[in-house]
Amino acid sequence: MLVAFSVAPSGSSDLSRENPDGSVHDAVAAAVAVVRESGLPNHTDSMFTTIEGEWDEVMAVVKHATEAVGRYGTRVSLVLKADIRPGHTGELTGKLDRLEAALAEQEQFEGHS
């Protein structure tokens, strides 16, 4: 399964008061560190971190990442989207590979019209 999630603190804590511009990059860094330490295939972009694995292992990582962010505020917001496709692995990059192939095929087809 693939899980894309975004987690951010709200409210104030001693750690959040150290960052007066309101940025949450330190909290996000704590979450991403948990993901990377998990050893699961992952990708982080400006909006989400996506991880791939089995249900229990992925959800455990999301839980630990959320707990890590919890140190930065009195409340945590978690947005999660999952693609549950039993029997498939390598989808973190496989989906993108198929997309790029489809785009190349469309460009080739449109170039011959």
C-alpha cells in the first residue's frame, strides 16, 4: 500500500515558541526523520510524504511521525490518503513510470496526427 500524509502541529509549545515566524519545518523534519529511519520506501515533496509497505508497518510509521510532531504543539493535524492494492509492490515509482510511458505514447501519437 501507498500512504501519502501530511502532519503539522498547531497550538503552542516550548518548541513552537522558538520559531516566531510560524514555520513548521522543524516539526516536519521530525516526522520525516521517523519515516526515513523506518527503512520503508518513501518520498517527500513540498506537500506530502509518501511511504510504501504493508498496512501495519505503514500505519505504525504514520503514528510515530504524528507523535514526533506532537512535541511541537498542543494539537496535531493529520491528512492521509491511501492506495491499498494488495499484491503490488514498487508502486512508489511504478505508478510514475507508467504515467511517463503513457505521456510519451500520447506525445508520439499526437506528433503523428
